[in-house]
Amino acid sequence: MVQRKSWRWTGIGGVACGLALGMAVSVAAVQAESGSFDSDGVTIHYQVEGVGEPVLLIHGYRASGSVNWQLTGVTSALKDKYQVITIDNRGHGKSGKPTDPAEYGRNMVLDQVRLMDHLGIESAHVAGYSMGGMITLRMLVDHPERIRSAAICGMGWTKDDEQTRARFAAEPAADTGANPVHVAVRQAWGELGVSQAALEEIMVPMITIVGDRDGLYERSVKPLREVRPDVPLVLIEGATHSGAPLKLSFREALRTWIDQQPESPPETRAAMAAEVEVRVPWGRFDRSVINESSALQKSRIQEGVFWTLNDSGNAAALFAINDTGEILGSFDVGGVKNVDWESLATDDQGHLYIGDVGNNASRRRDLVVYVVDEPDLSFLERGTRSPPLVIRDRLEFSYAEQSQPPDGRVRDFDSESIFWSGGNLYLLTKERTQTGTALYRFDRNQAGTSLRQLGRFDFGDLAHPTRGTATAADVSPDGRYLAVLGYQAVFIFPRSSQGDNFLSSPPYRIALNQGVTKQCEGLAWDGMDLLITNEQGEIHRLTRPIERSLSGYP
């Protein structure tokens, strides 16, 4: 039984605050600077420290920007690389303190926009802690053009309905001797609510960060993720509502979120979008030859060459193609059978890795990755078939967590994704009884390996269409991003500092219109573009998705 407590706000004792991460077109603060400006008749105080992309910190209820963020160490954690701007919300700190509830609510959102205007900031990454999270979410609805990404911290979804407004308006009246400024602030919180329709339509990338002992996790964060299961969640272990900002893991989560965001402002992205050639699909296969493309990999040693293969039930063969699907060469693989070929990878030495890793029922005992030398196409005429490729190595493996296959009850040991990075081969599972994917590494590429899990990512609620569907993966040429393909979304994970756990950083999500992209099975980076193939014989190109902050395709 879940114990339910009344919705009661008491502030967070000077340490709970909010974060908004901002990027300006041209703002430079060489040293700490305090200032103020007039926001429709109310004086708003702020402070700036550091040099770099601006980071605007929005604090929580009954706190102040300076006290909350400096005392928790967040300012120090950011100012080495970023321009840190802390605002004192109206009714707090050194800012003006009206006692009329009409002066709060949406006006607190406008204060953030006006401060950005005052400092010359065209757009910002916005987030907030507690009350700051309410301000941030409302700003995502009212001023999405000013926001590049959002972090909702210590807060989730505040609904925009009559019941919520009435609750906030009535609650402070029960306080005896309450500060009239605090009462006015709280009575206007209903104006910061967001409707479900508006929440569903938010396209700006956002993350939620909350303590696992914070009561708001159950009351507002979980409801937000029920509506938007695609929004990443970071739980701060052992943290209460007031204690989370003091945790090192909280500061690291915020810093990681800021660091991973694209650097180009919206106007630059808009200009890039206007230059992008959109052709849907980008290319097509000859279905008489490639009838069920299940993998895609770009060559690292031959310019403009990609490799693909057919799914189970087809011949053991590889096909060299260009980016539009034209067949450049066909190659039988000698001495093996295509049991369930699902994936491809390549290294820097010209080896191709063929993943016979499909395991729909999690009952196979013969999982293997074949290694062959990549054929040199310069010796072939286009469209011709060469002598069979010779197997150079066999990487037989099992999963450490699946001690006694077959196990019909746990069907989470299927895979359609292998990739190469930094001298190692990795594998992602395609889960069927759970809702995510697990990451494994082939240690030293030795045969007979029992793979051990490095990390895991949960795609979300079971009802969500992207659950458990990791169908392909590839690391970007610069090694900074892992792209993971699902049937209805691409997830791009920035490379974290946590060794080779590629899934430890919150991902950036690109929604796919499955009516267009169909059953997506192959994915490969082409420079900083992404190519996606489906079993219906089509190739789709996502042009510079990170640079453009692409949120959906087509």
C-alpha cells in the first residue's frame, strides 16, 4: 500500500533551487558581476560568473539564486566552462517582493525571458529545481523558441486544471501568520500548470533529475513520464527533495546534460534546415537481391562503400552498396549458414564482423560473430560476385546472466546490434520481456566468451511503442556518440566519462514516423549523417541530426 500525504509546500530551506542552461549568441562575462533590471515594474536581481556559454540557474521556493547554487557547489562545478547566471525570482532574495498574487504565476516565467533579453541571450537551455521546474515546464509551452533543451529537477508535471488551481489558491490560507509574499507566490502556482495536450506537444529535448527519496517523484515525476516516457530520468540515490542539489551525482548529472547539448543556436539550426535536401526515401535496394536488409555498416577503408546483409532464411552473403542502395558487389561467405544474421560491424584494420546473434526465443546455444576480411572492390566490376569469403575468426559467446539456456520464461537475450569502438566489439540486446536494452563487451575478442553486462537503458513504459526494440547501433566517426535504432525512434547517447558504458549518459531522442520508415533494421553513420535501412528495401537519410537538434523524421 502506498502512503499518501497531503500536497503541502514548505520550501527547501535555502538549498533547493532550479537550473536553466543558457546559450547566447554573444554574451561575455569576464568576471563576477551583479546586476538588476526592471521587469514590468518589479526589480529582478541576478549574478553572473565565468566565461563561456551562459547557464541560467532558477531557484526554488523560499530560496535565492546566490545561496542555493553557490552553497551547493553547482556554480563552482559549472563556471570553469560556462557563464553562470543566477536569478533571484520575484518575491525572493534581493528582487522585489509584491504581495499581490497577480504579480506572480506567469510573470515569473516572463522574468526569465526578460533577463535573457537584458543580457542579449537569444536562446537558452532551461531547467529548474522544484518551483524552478514548474517555471521551466511552463516556459517550454509559452516560449519554446527561447529554449534549446530543458532539465526539470526536483519536479515533474503540474497539471493545468481547475482542481490544481483551487488547491494552490486555498492551501496558504490555512497557514497561521504566513508571510504575505510567500502566500502570494503559492497562490499563483496554478498559473504554472501545463495541460496534457501541451505536455505531449513539447518537442524540445528535456530530462528529469530527482532524488529517489523525494516525495515529488511519485506525485509529479512519475505522472510526467507516464505521458512522456521518452523523457530520460536520472534518480539521485539517497537524496530527499532538499538534499539532492548537495549531491555530487546531482552536479554531475546537470553538467553532463549541459555538455552533451549541440552548440549551434536555433537560428543557425533553422538556416541549416533550409539547406538540407529532403528526399524520402533517400534510396532503394534491388529487392530481387537484397530482400530483407537487416544491418548496415559503412566501410572505414573504402570511400563511399556500405555493407548490408539479409535476415535469417537467406543465403550467407554480404552486399557492398552505395548510400542510395546501388549494389557494388556481392560476396558469399563460405562454410557457414545464415541462422539469424542481424548485425554488422567493422574495425580500423579492414575486418567485417557478421553478427549471427538473432535469438528471438532466447534458446540458441550457437550464438556467434564471424570475422572476415573486407573485400577490395577495386578488383570487381560493379554488380559482380566474387569467390566466397573465408572466415578469419569465430567469436562464439553466451550471456553470463543466462546460465542455463534455453529459458522460455526470460526472452531478453535476443540481439540485432553489434558495434566496434576503441579496439573492442560491443553488443546490445533486444529485450522481449523487459523494456530496454543491455550493453555487453567482447573482452579481447576471444571465442567462447561469457559476456558480462556493462550497462542498461530502459526505453520506458511497456505501453510505449519503442519498448525493448534496439534493432541496430553504431558509433559516430569521432567516437563521441552512440546511435541506437528502434522501430519508432533513434536514441543518440553522448559518450560519457564512465569508461565504455555507452548507455550511462541521458540520450537525445529523434522520433521516427513508422508509417514512413516502416520496419527499421539497419543504421550507420555517414559522416555526421545517419542512414537507416528497413526490411521493405528503403534507405532513409537523417542529415546532421545532432547539429540541427533534429526531433523527428521525416
